[in-house]
Amino acid sequence: MTATFLGIHTGSFSSPAAGNPTVVMVEASYRHHGIDARYLNCEVAPGALKDAVRGARAMGWAGFNCSLPHKVAIIDHLDRLAKSAEVIGAVNTVVATHGELVGHNTDGQGFVESLRTVVDPAGLEVVVLGAGGAARAVAVETALAGAARVTVVNRTERRGAELARLVTDGTGVPAASVPWDQPYAVPTTTDVVVHATSVGFGNGDAMVALELDSLREGLVVADVVVSPPRTALLRAAEERGATTLDGLGMLVGQGALAVRHWTGIEPDRDVMRTAAIAALRI
Ligand code: NDP
């Protein structure tokens, strides 16, 4: 009797799990590359996370994503963390490696991959608007990619200062925080501005408090907001001659890097982007 290959098992643990675009994106890449793998979108309540991880271990899953609300809590159930996940203090991708479950954070790496399609952040001055989960991943990974300086601009000053400290202590890259109590004028020395607040999610007309005329030719303006991808900020930046980058590239990048970890293949980003656009109906 020949042995039956049972395929690669992967998935996502989150709550609420419905509407997660990564499922469609990852499944599309498995199909496109002819990989015998599945991605299961699992509704996992906070109290069930430990058992869900034990289940994945017991069933020999190649790994899984974890999304809200598990990105920090998952750390207690893993064997170790990769460098950037350790600095960021959050995990979105778990990889089974030689009997261990290793926590990675591909959100920031996905952002840097997307950023590199327009500019390499090495040696550049970067401004990050926001200090939540997405901003942490972007600020840390941009610093690890060699940014010269990171400035964090956040509404709640304490959180901004914490993130700036995290970047400096965790990566050695100089970082500072700036209070955001009036429209922020992007300094003329800035090369890249990344909008990573939740403003604009689900509302293409919502705009963060910025001096719009500080957006200029030669500046890269990136937004992490995925839906809708053409945010008011990106439209304003485009009108003023800046180079713009939407949040879809980060979404695709984080998923593609997870697929690479689990399967060893380099997935086609265009296939994943098309699937994400269809899933999000954008
Ligand atoms: P968090 O809740 O962790 O952080 C929200 C951030 O937005 C905080 O810095 C908060 O500031 C700030 N904020 C909220 N409202 C305002 C406002 N009115 N004015 C100024 N700042 C404000 O959210 P996440 O970091 O998880 O998500 C942020 C965005 O990133 C969402 O749109 C999310 O969908 C997107 N995202 C995109 C990804 C991608 O792959 N493209 C991946 C992950 C997230 P304060 O500290 O003062 O409250």
C-alpha cells in the first residue's frame, strides 16, 4: 500500500474570524502553485487559545496566523520568538520548525516588502502616524530595515513615547515621539510618512490631522488602511506630487511571507492581491 500524503495544514485563530481576507488570499496562492495545503479560518475565543494551539501541535499543522485578540496572548503558548516578533511584542504568524512553534511577525515585514517596491528605507527618515499594533510593526521593522531615524506621531502621547522607546531599545535606531495636538506638518527632512492609525478604515473620506501642504513631491506617503485602499490621505498626497503606497501591499506581503514560511515556496503576490481585492469587495 502506498502512503497517503495528508497535505499541509495551516489556518488562522481569531475572534471574530468572519470576513478575514487572508483566508481567500492564502488559499488562492495554494491553488495557483498546486500545493496540497489547506488554510482553515477558526473562530477561537480568548479562553480557548491554549487548546487551539495544542490542537495545532497535535495535528502537525505547519503553522497558523493569529489575529485579534490573540497577537500578544499567543506568546505564552509558543516555544520561542523570531527577532522582530520579540521586539514588537506581538505575533501574527506561527511556524512549526523542528518540533517547535516559533512566533513571527510578518505584518511589519510585509509592510517593508511593499515599501521596497517604491523605495528602500535604509538610511531614510521615517515618520509613523499612530502607535497601535500596526504602527508598532511598521516602526520596528522599518528600523530593522535600516531606517536612519523614526519619528512617532500619536494622539495619546504616552503610547507614542512608549513606541519610540521600544524602537530605540529594540533596534538601536534613534527614535522620538511628537505630540499630535494640532495638524502635523511633515518635516522637510522626512523621506517616508506611514499612516498607521485606524482613521480611514471603512471611510474613504476620513482624514487624519495633517498640514496637507507639507506633503510634497519626493516624499513617499504610505497608508496601512486596506479598505478602502485609496484613502483620502493618499488622494491628497497624490494631488501634491508625492509617491503613494496603499495598505493592500502590506496585507499581501504579510500573507505571502507566512505562506513562504509554511510551504517553502515564494508565492505570486499578484495572485494574492487579486484574491484579496475580490474578498474585500474593494
Ligand atoms: P490599534 O487600535 O492598535 O491602534 C489604533 C491607532 O489609531 C492608535 O495609535 C490610535 O491613537 C490611533 N487613532 C485612532 N483614532 C484616531 C484619531 N481620530 N486621530 C488620530 N489617531 C487615532 O489599531 P491597529 O494598529 O491594529 O490598526 C490600525 C489600522 O491598521 C487599521 O485600519 C487596520 O485595519 C490597519 N491594519 C492594516 C494591516 C495591513 O496588512 N494593511 C495590518 C494590520 C492593521 P491612540 O493611541 O491615541 O488611541
